[in-house]
Amino acid sequence: MATPLDLQEQEQLDAIKAFWKQYGNLITWLLVLVLGAYAAWNGWNYWQRDQAIKASAMFDEFERSAQAGDVERSARVFKDLQDRYGSTAYAAQAGLLTARVQFDKGQPDAARTSLAWVADKGADEALRTVARLRLAGLMLEAKQFDEALKQLDSATATGFEALVADRRGDVLLAKGQKPEARAAFEAAYKGMEERLDYRRIVEAKLTAMGAAPAPAVAASGAAR
């Protein structure tokens, strides 16, 4: 004869069976999805770490070539980094250094190609902005002013605003747009910290244009 406790346990068991019959498949699939996502996330992190380690080893080889001024080997290793580890910061850094070696060796067109890759495919916005700043400089030297300004329009990384304004001033001045160049230099000057040595270069540009910034002491005195 069943006791009340046995009947209560049987009712609970029947309730669990009924619940599992109704929701078991859904719970199973949810568990599969959660565990699958967790495994995929771990796999992605492992792949990222593995890519970074391998790219780092290749970048060490690249640096030795770049420091030796071996432009051909530098370009070869950079190409390998592009093909194998293009999503890493190492590839973008190698592109910037490759462009410098190429330019120093009298290969401005090759330098532009390397910088263009970083500008389009660089791992983060800061590296892409550096590439665009340097591209704009090469285009300025080639008197391709409109193309240089387009590069600067896309150089939008936070913290680079003053440098972008300064380069924009260089391009506009070379283009003969002096009022616009002055405004760009003034924006660059105001956007740089006083302790930066480069701020004095911008100040010299403004002075040469007859728009020397007011000395800080004089400005504070006038404010009183």
C-alpha cells in the first residue's frame, strides 16, 4: 500500500516527466547553442593568440630586414604578413615601416602602395590614420593636393586631430588657399599641448604667414 510520501514523490516525478516531455527538446537545443557558442569563443580566442604569436615572430624577422635597409626583403616579409596575418597590428606596423624604407630607397610609388594597404586594411583606426597622414605627405610632394585632402578627410582617429589639421594646412598652403591654411594651422596649434616640441614648428608656420600666436603670458594678462 502506497504511503502519502510515495504518492507525493510519484506526483513530482510525473510532473517532471510532463515538463521534460514538453520542454526537453528546447532545453537541449539551448544547451547545445550555449555550449557551442562558448566553444567557438574559446576557439576564436585561441586562434587570435596563435595568429598574434606567429605574426610577432615574422615581424621580428621583418624588423631586422628593415633596420638593415634591405628594401626587397622587407617588402617580401611584409607581403607574407599581409597574406597570412593581415588582421593583426603587426602587419599594419610592418606596412608603415616598409613604406619608410621604400621611400628612403627612392621608391615613392612602392611606398604609396604599402601605405594605401595600411590605410584600407590596418588593424585599428590609429594605424590607418597614421598611414593616411603619411600618404597625404607623399601626395603633397607630388602636388596631388585634392587627393591628399581626401586622405586627410578619412584620417579620423581620436587624438590625431591636431596633426591632421597641421598636414591639412600644409596642403592648403601649397594649393594657394592661404586663409584656409591659416585656419588649419591655428586649429593645429590650439589642439597641441604646450610641452610638445612640434607645436613650435606650427607656431613658426603661423609666424611666417604673419599670424603669430599671442604669447601665453600676454594672453593671460589681456584676460585680466
